[in-house]
Amino acid sequence: MPTFAVTYTYDERTDVRDRVRPEHRDYLRSLVDVGQLLGSGPFTEGDPGALLVFRTDDRAALDALLAADPFAREGLVAATAVRTWDVVIGPWSAS
């Protein structure tokens, strides 16, 4: 099953982001519970955004998860970058 490193760049509407954040985090926790999200968190410097690491069946499944994110639904994600990641060392590796 492929692992994907996803970066979000947020728009500047911090008020909306603050309002939607609890729902966004509940959604992400639900993905952790079923093993689809390995980790997630905001960047602490630079442009507002986050790194998320997913393990899904394929890119289409990942795209569906990203589209269902409350931040995406509210248009808070200004840009998304997705890269397939070959995790060879560490707790997320297949070995």
C-alpha cells in the first residue's frame, strides 16, 4: 500500500480556519483510527500550512480523503502537493 506525503498551504482566513479546526482534527483522527493517516501537523514557521502522511490503496483513495477534509470543503486549502513516499526506515516502513 503506497504512502503519500501531502503538504497543504492554507489561505489567509485564520478566523475561518480557527472555527473549522475542531472538525478538521476530528476528521483526521478518524483517519488515524482506521490506519489511513500516519501523522499530521501544522508547520511552525513560514507560510501557513501542514504536512500529512497517508497510507491508502491508491491515489484515487487519497484524493477522496483529501476532498472530504473539512478544511478543503471550506476552501481553506489554497494549494495541495502530493508525493508518493518510499518509507524505508522507521516505524512507518513496511519492513
